[in-house]
Amino acid sequence: MDRIVFDTPVGQMTLESEGEALTALYLPCRPVEPAGSPTPLLERGREELLDYFRGKRRSFDLPLAPKGTPFQQKVWRALADIPYGTVISYKELARRVKRPKGFQAVGQANGRNPLPVFLPCHRVVGADGSLTGYAGGLELKQYLLELERNHL
């Protein structure tokens, strides 16, 4: 496992990889120490993320390998299909993963997303459009949504 720590407009983040794939992104609220060496994959991940914050990138072209249950994996794959600058409700996300009454379970899987931003869990909101739960805090969620709206 290798980790790289770097500054972003919202604070320090840590990106982690194992082998040939990214496995975790730690948001500023959860600092983690670097480990191993800054591999080309981690450097590329950092640059793509910084380009996202600059408004120059709307999607990522990186190998991702988040670790989780089969259900979590299904939810996280569905997150990747939410277009840049778009929000959907937890209920809609539950429908997309064929668990229409399972929006609470979908919300829990969403909250355990180890690759936020890359797998855009910030694009999921309450049924009434309100911002609900985000591992990085609602302020960061609002920032990311506004960043995307401003660069559409």
C-alpha cells in the first residue's frame, strides 16, 4: 500500500493505492500519514483531482478498486454514473441499484464510500433536495456541488 498526502483548495487529502488501482481518498477531516512511495498512479490521481478542483476535469480516468461488500460495490458503481453537476436522491439511487425500498441501506453504503469525489457520493441528496450526510461534512459537500455547478 502506498499513500500520498497533498494540499487541495479544501485542505489536505490523502490518496491511497494498492497495486495498480486507487483504493481510498481520505478527506481533510480525516488526516492520514503518507506511506510507501509516491507512485506514478498516485501522482496521476493527485493531478486529476487537482484538475477537478480547478474546474478542468469532469470525470476521472483512473483504475479504482474500492473495498466493500457486493452491495456496497453495486452502490459505488451507480455513483460513478451520476453526471457531473447533477444530483439525485437516495431514493433514486436505491431504484438504480434495484433496491427501491432500500434507500437507508443505500445511504449507509454511500457513507462508506472509500473513494469520495472519484465515486461522487456528494451528488446524492435528500428527497427534498436538502444536503444530508457527507463523510467530509456538509460544508465540503456544498462546496463540491457549487464547484460543479459553476463549471458546467
